[in-house]
Amino acid sequence: MAFKVTPFPEFSWSQSRDAIMQDCLRKYYYHYYASHNGWLGDATDSQRQAYLLKQLSNLHLVLGSAIHEMAHEVIVKTLERQSIATTDEWIRTIKDRLNRAYVESKKQDVWRRAPKKSTMLHEIYYGENKLPDSLVKLIAGKIEPCVRNVFACETFREITTQQGIEIVEAEQMKTTPFDDERMYVIPDLVYKRADGSYVIVDWKTGKEYEQNEDQTLLYAMYAIEHYKVPIDKVEIRLEYLLTGTHKTIAPNQAKMEETRQWVRDSIEQMKRLMENELQNKPLDESFFSAKPDRFKCGGCNFCEICPEARL
Ligand code: SF4
């Protein structure tokens, strides 16, 4: 498909889009609108800068994505009876990945030229060119428990002790229609048991939050509609890899209706921020009010360009 330059981005709904909108409307504007076309050779300075800042990562994200990739490989290879690396090898791989992110972050000129090909850590970009010791210690302390718990979690136990398990989806970004819009979902893992029931797994490397459940209910909504699975045959499992615990959620009609209503309300709120809904043309930047907060602004990718950042 040929790449087409459009003046405004195509609209689609996702849970992360909703989270950014609820967090701060100005940040939402920078992330979804100001950065659009910032990758083009003739982008304006402000488009390019918003686009670059949108690509910033951080140590928690790098660790989370390394653990997700590991869990994916361990589960898929185990089911396919392929050999897998040991826990010690995984620990080394993940430490290397974090070190690489740090080294790449020191080369700002390289990152500026191709921001999707290397990592720039927020902590380095906005910090004093070094990582805070307390953060390094915190992240380092998470690696080993998370890696060990991939091999000790309920999902690994089930796939290694039960027959007839089939992977349905793993780490694939999917779009699904929702009313007249498109919704993005990326379930970490969906597998089917021999009895026809579906398990939706979400790996978590952080603490337990209520929003974690909302996100998985979206995946359940997707599985029910996409695979035509009866609701009583869907089980959601949140795997907390840091603590080695898990939580099972059984979706029901009331929860599904609440989830649908949440998505509808969120889309409606997003549309109120558009001057032209068909084009996804936003209102003027001034309508996207800033919500300054010392803690949030400190972790925001866009504080460099936000006149109202509170630091
Ligand atoms: S710096 Fe603060 S006020 Fe500005 S966009 Fe980010 S979170 Fe919002």
C-alpha cells in the first residue's frame, strides 16, 4: 500500500489514547496531533520536535517490553517444543538490552536522525546525562523476579501440564470495528484450551492497578466479538510477574456493557476536540488545556515544548 501524506492523522481509538487524554489534554494534543507528519523531510520545526519527543522511552518501558518479548518467546517455543534459553541467559539478555538503551541514549545526534531506530531514554534526555542511582537499583531489582516468574507463573504451568492448548494470538496489534470507528487492541497472549474456552493473558511488570482490569475487559470484548466465543468461555488472567501472583477475571454481560459505554464516552469526548470529525482535524491548540502537576510534568515527554510545564 502506497504511503499517503495526509494533513491530519487517521482516527482510531485505543486505551492508551484514552489514558493520555484523561491525563492532560495538552499532552494529548502534542502526542496525537502536533507530531503528525513530523517524520517528513519538509516538516516544520515544531512538528519535528513533537514527533521526536513522542518517541522518548524510559527504563520502565524498556524493561517491560524486554520482559514481554521474553514471555512471548518462552510460551511459543515451549508449546512448539523448541529449546529455550535458561533464566540466567534471559537475565543477561535483558540487562544487555537495558545497557544498549543507555548507550544509544548518549548519541542524541544519531537518535535525532532516525528516532525509531535507536532508543532515547527520557531520564537521559531530560536528566544530567546520567541515570539516577535509585532508579538503576529499582530496575535492576525487578529483572530477576520477573524472569523467574515467567517460568513459575500460572500460564506457564497450564501450558506445560495441559494437553491440547493452542495459541490464538500473541503480541499482535489488531484493529477491530467499534460502532463506526476503529479500535486498537494488542492482547499479550490469547490461547484456547482443549475444551474450547479462551484465556486472555496480560503480563504485568508493575504494580496492580484498577485500569489493568479495564484494559483486559477490552480484550475480552474483542475476543467475544472477533472469535464468536460465548462470554462464559472467556477467562482473563493478569500475571503480575514482579510478585509471581495472578488474578483471574470472569467477564460478564454487565462488565461488557460498562466497557462498551466507557469506549463510547471516550470516543465522544475525543470528537468534541475535533473541528472536523471526518478529517480528524483538531480544534485550535488553545482548546487543549494543560493540566500541570509536578509529578506528571516531570515524566511527560513534552515538557520541553509545553509552556505550562511545572517542574
Ligand atoms: S508538561 Fe505537564 S502540562 Fe505540559 S503537556 Fe506535559 S503533563 Fe501536560
